[in-house]
Amino acid sequence: MIDNVKYGLKISGYGAFSFLKIAVFGVFSAVLSLIIGIVLLSNGSYTNKLGEVRYSSFRTFIIDYPYLSVLLLITLISIYFVFSFSTQYAFRKVARRILDDKAEVLLDPIMDKVMDKTMGKIGETERQNMLQRGVDYSMLKLQTINTVKEETTNKWLRYLLVLGFSKLRLDDIPFGDPKFNVRSEIKSRVIEVIKDFATPDKQFFWMIVAYHWIVILIISFLR
């Protein structure tokens, strides 16, 4: 039996560490390459329209090397993408950890509590009729997502459940079957969405880091 509180703290720490590990390295790469690029351009030389050799400085390198400066500006902007990727990567790692630990049961009581609040007062027949009508179900799903946000204190679990409910599809469910359990199917499909999401991949991150240092190589050759 999983201790929900202790496990919640455990995955919170795991998620925070996963985020920091990627974010710190990515920001360090961006800042270091940005500093090196500025130093290189500030000490570069170029030939003006009159054929005279000029030397750049910290105050003039943007004017002296406008195109190369744009590459450095993109390096600065890439910090935003580093943080964005780090956040997504951390959530994917948490999702993967939950699945690896067989801790999906941790989400069951949360989903039950949420559905009790949004669907508990609706009769089974009325509920199935509502779900058969797309517009009504969309409103019910939105209410469920809002309830998840209100009822789930752990931000990592909250994000995963909101993701699961937001991507939930019920258009292929046989609602005509009287033995069909709507609640059980909803929970099963939410878990499936989380499983699909739980694929951490660093490829995009390494592309960002590679860009930082490709820019430095370009500046080294062209300054």
C-alpha cells in the first residue's frame, strides 16, 4: 500500500530535481556561450566600406556585427525554451516514475473524489445521455478539470490529471451497453493518456545546447 503523502513528497522532489538538472545545465550553456560570443565580437576586426580595418568594442559590436548579434539574441531567447522544455521534461519524468513504481493507484482516490464532485449528483441514465451529447460532455469535462485544479494540492499530480482529463475521448464508448461502467472507463483512459505522455526525451534540449556552441564557432570564423 502506497503512503500517498510520503509518495507525493517523493515524486515532488524527483520532479524538482529533474527540472533543475536540465534547466541549470541549459541556462549555464546559454549564459556561457552568450558571454563568450560577446567577448569575441567585442574584440573582433572588420573592414568598412572604405577598405579600412576597424576594431570592434563592447559598445559597438552590435552595430559592427548585426547578423552575428542576431544569433546571440536567439541564444538569449533560447533560455525561455530551456525552461519550457525543462518543465515538460520534469512532468514526463514524474509520469514515468509513477508508472514504473506501479503507483497509478495513487491517482484513483483523487479521480474518484473529483468525479464524485462533478458527477455524483447525476443519475447513471442521465449521465450516459449527457455523455452521448458532445456539447454536454465538453461542459462536464471542463467542470472536472476545474475540480482537479481545486482539489489536487500536489502540482505534479494535478498537472498529469488535468492533462489526462483534457485529452479524454469517449466518442467510441458503447453507451448502449447497460453493463458498461462509465467511471471505470474514464479512469482507465486518463491513465492511458498519462502513459502516452510518459516518454521523456532530451533530443530537443540537446539541439538547443548544440545551437549555443555552433553560434560560437560561426562567430569565431566570421568575426
